[in-house]
Amino acid sequence: MKKLLVLDSHSLIHRAYHALPFLKTSKDETVNAVYGFFSILIKNIQDFNPEYIAAVFDFPAATFRHKQFKEYKAKRPPTPNDLISQIIEIKKNLPLLGISVFEKKGFEADDVIGTICNLSKVETIIISGDKDLLQLIDKNTKVSLLKKGIKETFLYDIERIKEDYNLKPKELIDYKSLRGDNSDNIPGVPGIGEKTALELIQRFSSLKNIYQKIDKIDEKTKQKLISFKKQAFLSYQLSLIEKNVPLDFSLNKCSWSGINQEKFSQVFGKFEFHTLIKRISSQNLSLF
């Protein structure tokens, strides 16, 4: 079956930026995130040999979730200037390598990725460092998740989600609606941690079902759920990835015919990535 590789670009760029030491060109331009991102790209091209590739970015503006909850992601520090410049460079150079870029005002990259997965008719593999995308896994969609920097990855499918959580992928949304998420500032239900949230979803399968059968829950947990019912359902809405973003997407736009050594060498040459140029020319695409 043909494969579509979907790059969760901001996630990969941030992971590379924080995982790799600062790397500068002779013009004193910081390029560690650029180097890491393209290293991840060529490694995954080798691993999955895709017929299609799409690179997805967050649009730099507020999203519909900020309208639902103004404190959404409010605790995140501002993006460093040297990282902003690298994001711009990556986004600018991907089309030169034959890779289409997708983003949509008012939505997050997760929503664009969810929509692409929904529209894709081929095996789809998401490359990311963000566990939130595990909810998108189905019979045609897998997530290759980065662990511990950018070298180690693990491929998640339906069976692996069941093995790790004893849940279905879509039940991860309900799980997060209870435990919350500090990184996104999703409140969840105060006093209900990962263990209790997991037990509740394993037992009742959904947030809605929990509240329909709330009298079957122990009194202490029940009172927490009752007190923060509105917050729990808000957290569910914030956690749910949209799959119907109005997006100009087609597989044809993402067609991938393999690494063009000349184009890749030109782009990598601008950043003085001599090691990556050698790797491309020798077809040794292993990471580092």
C-alpha cells in the first residue's frame, strides 16, 4: 500500500532546537533546528519510502480554541528569535525540495494533520514528538513518535495504544479531558491524576458515559467530577482534534518521487550542512 508521510513540523523543529547543541553557519546564523529537522526528514524517507509527503505548520495566529478558552496555551514562553528565524527558513525551503507545506488560519497544525488523515486514502504515517496526535490513529493512520531527543522513535498503531493504555485511540481524548495537560494549559478535573483518569476511561469508555453513570463512582471522585463537570467537557473540546478543516489538500499535491540530490545539496549547501550533503550523495541516510 502506498504511504503518505505527514510531518508535524513545529513539533519536530522544537524538538531539534532543544535536543541539539547550537550550530552556526559562517554568517553566524543559528541552524541547529534546521539541521535536526532535515536529519529527521531524510531518516524517515529512508525508513518509510513514501510516495507522498506533506509538511504541516501552525499558522502564527490565535485559533478557535483561544476563543473557547482564552487561557489556552497561555503558560507557554515566547518563541526565541533564533528559533523563529529557523522555522521561517525551513518553511521557505521545503517547497524547493518538492515537499508541499500546509497550514490554515484559525487552526492548529494538529487540526490540519487530522484533516489530512481524514482525507487520505493511503496508509498515513505522522512524524511527531507530540502524544496528542495518538488520538488520530486508526486502521490507516500510525504515529511515529520521537522519544528522548530526535534519535529514538516508536511507531504507534491501534495495537500499541491498547498495549500501553488499554484504550482505543479516540478514548485518549476523554482521558486527557480528565487529567488535563499543563503544557497546553488544559485544566481537566482538579484532583484527578493520570491513574484515576485512566481507570475511569477504561471502566466507562467515555466522558459522557462517566457522567451518565456517575452514581457508580466512589463518593470522593464523584464530587470532584460534579464540581468540575463544565471544565471537564471544555477540556474535551480543547483536546479534540478537528478533522474537517477547510483545506486545499490532495494527494497529488504531495507526490514524492524521491530525493533529488541536486536540489537537496543546493538547500543544504546554503546552511553549510556538509555532513548531510555527503549523506545524500552516498545514500547513507541514517540519522547522525
